[in-house]
Amino acid sequence: MNNTDTPLTTTTARVFIEDNVIFLGDPDDPDSPIHTGDVPPPDATGLVAAADGAMQITCGVNVGHVTITAQTWNQPPPATIDDWDDVAETSVHWNTDRIQVIGAAVDDAPLFPIDLPATDQHTYRVRDHARNRDAGEDRTDTDPTEHHLLQIWPAPQAPDQLLKATDTVGQTWRV
């Protein structure tokens, strides 16, 4: 039995990205906004945006590696935002039980799978915590590593929500 204060799963990986973007979705779905480019910009949060079938995360790194920690939960996790620069939530509908974190070139990217918690509606809430986005687009090994903590749980659709906003990258995107 799962303790309600702990995630069902936690996975961490370094993901190579291009063009300041990470996607979450099904790379095998040819109609996905990942392939069609129909994910809106993160105007509301400066961090995340979603369309039916895909989610986009805006990064500070242009080309390089970011660290992603993905957690799945049965219910909303506790909001712990103190150690993060920006924190935002969005809702997304995926027609699958498994998505991928996708960095550079969707067709060539190594797979970082996330098995989603069971839900009949296939609608999820995703909270992204970000740090070190302001360390520059082009980084060396001595620069801080950009890190994102993604928490995913079943939930009905809800408006995007900005929980914390302190970095310049997010400020640049917010309208």
C-alpha cells in the first residue's frame, strides 16, 4: 500500500535538449502536438504549457543537458517550493498509459519513459519545479546544471497555475 506522502515512482535522468524545450508525450503518435508543433507557448506560467496529447517545458539551456526527476503520484503531492526558482502546474490529457520525456530531435532522442498512474479519464496534473534556468543558454561543466522536478497525478482539467516565480527566464515568457 502506498503512503500518501510518497510518490509511486521516481526516475531521474540527464536529458539532452535543443531549442530550450523539453516535451512530455507519446513520440509514436503522429498526431501529437509534439510532431505538429501545436503546443502553445508558456505565456501564463513562463515554465509549462500543454495541448491535448503533449506538454512543453521551457528551459534556460538552449543546447545541452538538463536533469529531470519525474515522480508519479495517486493524488496531489505536497507542494514543496522553497528550494526551487519557479514552480508551475498545468493539466494535460494523454491517450496512453506511458509517456516519454523528449529532449532533442523527437525521432532521435533516447527514451525516458514515465508510466502514468491509472485513471479512466487519462487527464493529469503536472507540477514542474525548476532551478538554475538563469545560468545561461550555453553552459560548461562548471556552470550550474538546470534541474526540473516533475510531479504527475490524475486530476481533472484546471487552469495553469504559477506557484512561484523568481527566475528571469520565466519572467521573459510570461505575458
